[in-house]
Amino acid sequence: MSGLALVDLAVGYRQSRRSERAVLDGLVARARRGELTALVGPNGSGKSTLLRTLAGLQPALAGAVRLDGADLLAMPPPERALRLAVVLTERVDAGLLTARELVAIGRHPHTGPSGALRRADLDAVDAALLAVDAEHLAARRVAELSDGERQRVLTARALAQQPSVLLLDEPSAFLDVSSRVALLGLLRTLAREQDLCVVVSTHDLELVLRLADHVWLVDRTGGLRTGPPEQLVTDGAIAAVFDTDGLAFDPASGTFALRAAGAVTVLVRAPQPVAELVGRALARHGWRPVGAGPADAEIEQTGDGFRVHHRGGSTTLAGWAELADWGRSNGGGERPDPLQESHFPATTLRESGFPEPRPQ
């Protein structure tokens, strides 16, 4: 079977010879070559423990991990290093190394005890830099790179190993919005162009739902739900794991929205995306947007401003700031505090200003 397969896998910690603490148990899942598989779940659910186990950095408690049918965890470390590459969350202190020198470290599984780089190794380093669009960074010190540039170089180091599987644990943790989009898009492209099995752990759920081919979702009971993103959305698995009293997942838009705390409703008459943005702005203040029918207030766009029909009267608002002030003054109750749920990203590809990847 091509790709990575988890077979009744249990991951966790051996506290003594007779004592074990399983974090996740009975895992059955598959990540195929040529696809981007995303691992998502709540904080502290065991995602990093699972990835570290797959990487051979800690032993499995039970079960097996198979790569193209072979027992990955039973492979000797030198052989596993030829088949699997890892990019972890921890920042790498590269000292005075240049980007090219850091990427070249990825060739060590191929160079033997001498560590001498042959022409084939240098070509692999060049190819890895080219694959992540980082050739222009090759001569620069790693310490001088931005977080986004550094992640590209670390990904190139992993690619220089020429692995079958690429594992990444929170690779976008220190990146801004456009860099997160670019990195996930890059991983998706690499999976296809190099026939890699790519598994990435991330909190960028909304990006995952747009870009990933397959999702491993750790639920609140420690189970693993798997399938295409659309399957996990329609069967309610995403909402079951991530919805809170203050935030709810909207399957239609693929984003999280604040739950309206009050019963007041608003009907917005405006073209998209203005109508959606108006509804989002007012939802922060307790309003519940409705698509049709009677509502407590109606809002229509008028040029750069808005006209509000509310409580038998009309009010003209000059722009977005005035709309927010009106919504706050007339809202339907205490609004949820989104900062209490900061692990829910609220950014879509459209909002980031970064183009969506072209279909492969």
C-alpha cells in the first residue's frame, strides 16, 4: 500500500517498565503519496506526540506504522532517515550557517561517516532550494532570514534528504498570514510534484479546509476522525470538536463566526462581500444576521455608507466606523470575547490577499 498507514497505533509515554500513559490509542488512518494530509485538533490533544512517534523520536506504545507496506518504526535509524524527514516546531539555532549550508545538512543520511558532499549531493541541495523558491537565499546567513524565509529553508533541508514522507509539526507557528498561506500552498504543491506523503500538524483550520486533500482530526475523546475536509464538515465532526459557546463553525463559508448573544435580527441588503462583512461586524455586538423575512433592523448599502431602518425610523451612516458604533449602541446583548478562543483562526485566503493555489 502506497503511503503512510497507522494500524491500531497507541502513542504516549512510558513512565516506568510497568507503567504507560497513552495519549491516543487505537489509531487507524492513512496518508497517501501525492497528497497533503493535515493533522488538526484542540490544544493538548496529542498531535505533537503522534508526530514525534511517527518520526521515531519516541516509541509507540502499541500498533504499527507502515510506509509503503514496510514497518517504519522497526527500521534502523539510518534507513529511516533515508525514508522520512521531519520539521519540528522548535526554532533551529543555525549559528553562522548560510541557508545553503543548513540545507546541505539534510544530505547527511546519504553521505556516510565522512560527511563529504559529492556532486549528486550538491545537486540535491540545489534542487531542494529551487523547489521551495529559496535559491536567492542560499548565500545568506540563516540568522538574518525572516520567519517565513527560515521555514522555507528548513523545508528545503528536509527535501534534501529525498524522503518518501515529510512530517511537519506546526510549521506556520511563527508566520504571518500571507506566509502561512504560502507555506501550506507550497507543501501541497511539493506533495504532488514530488509524489511525497506530506503530513502537517497545524492550527490553521480554515486554511486546512481549503488546501488539504485529507484530514486527520483528533476529537475531544482522543479518537481520530479521518477523511476529505468536506466529509468532516458535512458530518459535523469539525463543529463537534471546535464549536464553543462563543464561536460556531459555518459549513457554507468554511469559517468560524461569533454566536449572536441576543435575539435581535438584522437583514442586510447589499452585494457580496459587503453583506457578509456587515453581518460579521454586527454579530460582534449581539446581532443575528438573517437571509430573508422580517427582522428587527434592515441595512442597505448606499454608496460608501449605509442606511439603517430600525424601530420605525431611518438612520444614515457614513461608513464602517459609524456602522460599528450603531451596532454597539443597539446590539442584542453581551458579545462573546474572541480572545478567549484565540486558537481559532479567523482568516480566509480571500482576506489574506494571497492568491489561492492553482488547481493541480
